Amino acid sequence: MKTLSKALHGLAASLLFTVPAFASKTAPGEIPDLVKGWDHLWFELMVDLLVIGGIFGVAAIYMMIKYRAKSPDDVGNGPKLSTAQMWGWALIPAFIFMADDFFLAARGWSLWNDYRRVPADALEVKVVASQWSWEFDYGDDVTSDVLKVPAGKPVVLRMTSDDVIHSFFLPDYRVKEDMMPGRITYLWFYPQKTGKTFVTCAEFCGTNHSDMVADVVVVPEAEFHACLEAEKGKDVASAQPVAKSVSGGARPAGAPEPSTAL
């Protein structure tokens, strides 16, 4: 019994020391790749379920065949186990499964922390959801219904809703976050390659819920800044004719002559 107790204590100690070592693989200051992280964790989970399911499946089939009743009068008898064997068969498999579960949980918790920790130099875009569209605000009165971002730079989205609960889902970046009226939520993602993907709403939000899709376009950083400056220039140009009409237009009837005093 003492040998069994020592073995269990050793297994528990190794679990405590090895799980944190596997929990984090991102170096300080490095931008974590959430896509690879979630994909790898999903692969580990599928392998885990396949191996455990296979072991239990083979064992169950083996015992069904080996210990099947040969006649209606057969009565099964369990093997006689000592106290040490009884505790060993109960606790050792439990510790093995707990070690496996804690390992996967630690990997998931590490990824979740990376998902909630926004990189310091991330580009910030405000997002407003409404039935049934997205509005992306880059600041300086530049808005769009397409999310255009630079490649090689993390992007953080500060999000809210104008009406009901929506859920901002970027399938290609493995991130999703709810949006609700009166509250600011956020998510971040790391577009590393140029290309075109999409964002969709993952929370049923009304009759046209399935139409709530927008393009996500990743372009080179220089092109992104050029597009942003061009949009700012359009805003300035569109404001100038309004200023001229106010200053140079006809005065309303009865209005006094403009003063020339400095």
C-alpha cells in the first residue's frame, strides 16, 4: 500500500510541474498566432478522444466476446482483488485521465489568456452592429462597411450594438465575441497574409440574420495607409462646397450687410 501511495504522490507531483511547462509557448514580446494555437489544440483534443475512445472500444469488444454467457445458466464471477489492487485500479486510471484533462485545460487557458491580451501596437477599429449590417470606424470620420486592415499588424476591434445582441465571428481567424447595446466588448486578431475573408454574425438577430456578412480585406501596410489618407481627403473635399455655399450664397431676406471691421 505504501508503494502505491508513493506512486500516486509522484504522479501528482509530476502533473503539477509538467502542465505549466506545456501551458505557454509564446516568448515575451512575441505576438501569438491564435489560429495555429486553436488549430493545434483542436488536433490534440481529437487525437485524445480517438485514442481514449479506441482503447475503451477495443476493451469493451474484447470483454463482450471473452466473457459472454455460453448458456442461459451462466453466472459471472468477478476476480478477487487485494486492497492495494482495488485502490490501484481505481486511482491510477483516474490520475492518468486527470493529467490528460489538466494538460488540455492548461493549453486552452493559455490560449484564452493570449486571446484576451491585446498586443501593445495593435491598430484600433471601432465596430457598430445593427440589423443587419456592420460599420467600421477608423477615426477622423472615416467609416466603411468593409473591414480593411494592414498585413503584419495586429488589429483590435472595440465593438458595440445599436439594437440587439450580435456576435462578431471571424472564422478564418478563430475569434468570436458578442456585441450588445450599451456595452463595449473587444477582440483582436493578427492578419499575417494579404487576401480576402469575411465576418459574419453568429447570433440570431432577426429575419435577415443570414445576410449580416461583410468582407475582411487584408492589404500591404503601405496600401492601407494610402487608402486611409485618400478617404480622409475625400472627407475634406466634400466639406469645402458646404463652406462656400455658407459664405458666398445669397443672404436671407432682412439679413444685415456683413461687417468689414477687423
